[in-house]
Amino acid sequence: MASGSLPDRWFPRRPQSVLNRVMDPGMPFGWSVNPYRGCGHGCHFCYARGTHTWLGYHADDSFRNNILVKRDADRVLRSELKKGRWKGGGIAIGTATDPYQQLEGKLGVTRSILEVLREYGIPCSITTRSPLILRDLDLLKEMKVTSVQISVSTLDETVWERTEPASPHPRQRFRTVSELVKAGVPAGFFLAPVIPYLTDSEETVEEVARKAAAVGAHFLSPSLLRLKPEVKSWFFRRIQPYYPLEAARLARLYEGARAPASFHDSLMARIRSQIESAGLSLSVSDPDGGEAFRFPKSSEREGEPPVQLCLF
């Protein structure tokens, strides 16, 4: 499926709930909202691929070609807010699949959710890989947006094309952060995922950090690749033809879902040092002075992603 095209099938379903309570007290937000299940960007490394197996699909291209849509999400969310289900705290949008994937351009589900959050004055953060978020600048400038995180893994076009077959061009994402910052919306980058042997070189990280600083990014927060079993199989199937040597090294490194602590800590320490040398923050900061999101320091192990999915 070419970048910008729509999935083979999408299924509107009216959920019983849109607001999802995040129970982990270590998370900097208490709630999450994910307008879609499945994602048209089709990134081979996406940890959310595994959630498609909960719906009776596989973690292969079914994840990209069969998208479930939370129909009437704005009405359901407004009803939940009227009933007092929200107890305060920020809402994170797009903690699983991208809220600005291609289908959003047609359906506008994410925009309808933002309109409700603006109406109720509820703070939110947004994570996406897509410049489509600029469509909603009018709303974002009127809301309390604690941060917008634009995810990018590399500026190497070949690696991008082979690992993210239908995601927006990385350079579009840098333009997106530039436009958001100029509009007064706090924005920066998730360097995610860092893929060992493909996107972790000093030169690759330096290029991303330098260009992130040049567009005025508020932060650059790195996260190392995770490969749960159902995702791992698909990921290796897709990269092995292009990168046989790197795939073999990755297979040895990822006996489990994560790289060994010694590898993780050493690599993350170097990457964080490079980011700080570029004058960028490692943390996603709340405009009011709080810390809106922080990836673990080199002495800490990465836990599960901050995802609490709401089933339809």
C-alpha cells in the first residue's frame, strides 16, 4: 500500500468507552485515547501489531489493511465526561496506533475528540508520525496541549522505506515540528525506535539531533527497539532480505523482547549524551513546568510502553 492510500477494509464500531484509565502510577498521564485499532503506516517494528491478535487478526499486514475505527467517538467521550468519568489529569492521544494515520484525513475522528477536549478544557498530549496534525492547528492553539511528540527513527531514506512502508517522509516530520513550534504548540521528537545496527550509529543520531535543534524542537527522547514475539516474526521477515547481516546480529541480540541490559544501557548513555550535546532536552516538559513524559535514564530498564488499550 503506497503512502497516503487507505486500508483495504475499515470497520466503524461504536465503543462503549473512549476514555481509558491508565493504572500505572509511574505514568505522567492518567488517561489515554486511541481513535483507531490498526494503522495504515505499517511500520514493521510497531509494538501495537501484537494487539491485532486480540481481535482475531495476525500481526502481519492485517494490522495495516484492516483498521477498526471508534465510530461516534466524540459523542461517547462527551457522554463519559458528562457522567464524571474523568477524574482529572492529562489525556494522552495516540499511545498505541497513530491518531493521524491516513484514514484520519477521511474520517476526522481524532479532530472530533480534540473538539470535545477543548470544550471541556482538558489537557492532552499527542503522539504521531504524521504532518496531518497541522490540519488541526486551529484547535491545538486554543487547547491546553502539554506536548506533541513526533516520532522519527532515522533520516536515512532507504532504511525508512524498508522499515516504515507507508509512513510520512521523515523530513515532513521536521517541518511539522517547526510549524507547531512557530504556532506556539510545545512540540519535539521521539527518537523511536532506535534500531540497533540500522539507526543507532553516531552519525545517524547526530544528524537527527542537529536537525531537531535547528527546527526548534523542545526535546528529543530516545527509545530502543522492543520486539515481542508476535512482532518479532514479522519484523525479521521484512528486513532480512534487505539486511541479512544486520538481521542475524539482531536475532542474536533479541533473544527476548528487549536487548540485554548491558547493551541497552551503554547505547542509551551514548545517544543521550549526543542529544544533550546538541542542546536538546531528553524530557517532554509540560508548559506549566512539570515533566509530561520521560524515557528511562541509562541506569533504568525500559518497561512496557505507556499503553492501556480500550477494546471495542
